[in-house]
Amino acid sequence: QVQLVESGGGLVQPGGSLRLSCVASGFTFSSYEMQWYRQAPGKQREWVATANPRGDTTRYSDSVKGRFTMSRDNGNNTVHLQMVSLKPEDTAVYYCYAYTLRSNYWGQGTQVTVSS
């Protein structure tokens, strides 16, 4: 069955870095646009970043642009989100999302907490 499993979250101090990973299985990963979303407590889930199926085009929300970098490795069915210069407002559960017109899937999320 389809699975998207995020990892790499944790507790980090402001200004620190984390690298999130999402490993996909059960579908043709290289045919899907991949996205990262995040959801803070009491907040609506917000879009963070997108990579096209080949991984040669990425887009970012204004709130993370210049600090986060998304990449994908189609050979390993994996996407990454490298996060630097983390701020307390980056605290959220981060979700991996796979999209095509026909089908789309969510991961279960990984917690990122930025706090001193």
C-alpha cells in the first residue's frame, strides 16, 4: 500500500538546522509532484515547498524562502527538506504530500520544535 514516512524532526534552538526526509513507497514516485506542508498548533495547514517530478524546479513559500531547500532523489523514492536559520515560528508538524491529478497522498508528519 501507499506510504509516505517523514523523519528528521526534533527539538532545535533558534538559528539551528534540521534536515527532514520523506520516504515513499507503493506508487510511482517519479510521476508525482512532491510538496511539504506544515501545521502549527491552532493554525491551518500551510504549504511550504514544492518540487516537480524531475526535481529540477522547486518553489517555496515566502515565509521559508532563502532558508529552506527542497530536493528529491527519485532513485531512492525520497524527498528532503533542508532547514537552516530556524525560527520559533517554524515550529509545526511537517507533512510530506504526493500529488498527481489522479491521486494524492499524505504522510503522517514529523514534529519540528524550535525553542530555546
